[in-house]
Amino acid sequence: MNAAIDFYFDFSSPYSYIASEWIEALAARHGRTVNWKAILLGATFQAAELKSPVSYPLKREYSLHDFERSARFAGVPLKNPEKFPIPTQNAARVFWWLHDKRDATASHWARHCLRAYFARGVDLSDPDRLKELAAEFGLDPLQAEAVWSDAEWKARLKAANDAAIAAGVFGAPFFMIDNEPFWGNDRRAQIERWLEKGPF
């Protein structure tokens, strides 16, 4: 059986959102499954001594333009959110709770939140809006709030960030396939080639 694809994503990453819309289908075509891994880019940026491209004035307008253009190219609806980037640790903690408790629903929660933020402009950093999203998803919103406030799930997300950094992850989306790293939504063609024919 072919090894699963590790897919590292951040809830505030537009390229993670775009990749989240194609990675499952691509993997399935090649007999692979996907291990979704929510991380915080802030942690990886700090470890790699990097900053978001939108924090540089020279790169900001291009980056915002490219987010929307890349989404159009992929056929994915995206409108740059009014608040960007945002802290998304609460959504990520709920992800890991679902992952560890009810694995089959974790990736669905990830797509639910990514679509809400990038297609509908729902601010994932607003606890009330996130509770509304939890209710839409079929979770008890008060339970979701209890999860993201719980020290256990705060520690779980930190452990996931630390493990990602130890694996060499410095951005998102980041894919690990047969111990081969691929960074970025724009590596889709290389990933497909690897899955079709192996190392190149």
C-alpha cells in the first residue's frame, strides 16, 4: 500500500485553501490517502526567520493579486478577506480535537473553515463567528469553545507545530510524499509527476 501524503496547512493561508480543494482528489487518483496536519505559520516563520509576504510593502499588492489569480486558475472561489492574515489557533485546536477523537471529520472541519474564511469572509479569529461555524458543522458551539480554551488542545497544537518544524516544514501548504518535501500550491504539477512515476 502506498504511503499517505502529509499535508500541512494553515487556516489563514490562501494557498493552503486552494491546495485543500485539490489534494484529496489528486491523492485518490494515485491510490494515496492524505494526512491533514493543521499548523500555525507564525510558528514556522519564527523558526525559519521568515515573515508573511504581505508584511513586505513591495510584495503585498502582488501577493493579494496572486491569491485571487491562483484561485481563478484552480477554479476555486476566493475573495481576499478584509482582515488578513488572522490568528487561527482556535480553529486549529478544534481540528486536532476532531483528528484525535473522530478522525474522519477533521479534514471536513478544515475545509469548512477554509471555505468560510476565503470564500465567505468569515473571520475565524472572532470567537462568536467560529462558534457559528461550529454549529453549522454540527458541533456544539460551547463544546468547541471549551476545546479551544483547554490546555490539552493548546498543547496538542504546539506539539503539531514543533513536529512540523522538526520535519523541515517552513511554510504552507507543505506536502511530504515518500519523504520528499514539496512547498506551495504551485508544486501541484511536480507532485502529480512524482505520484505517477516516482522520483525524478
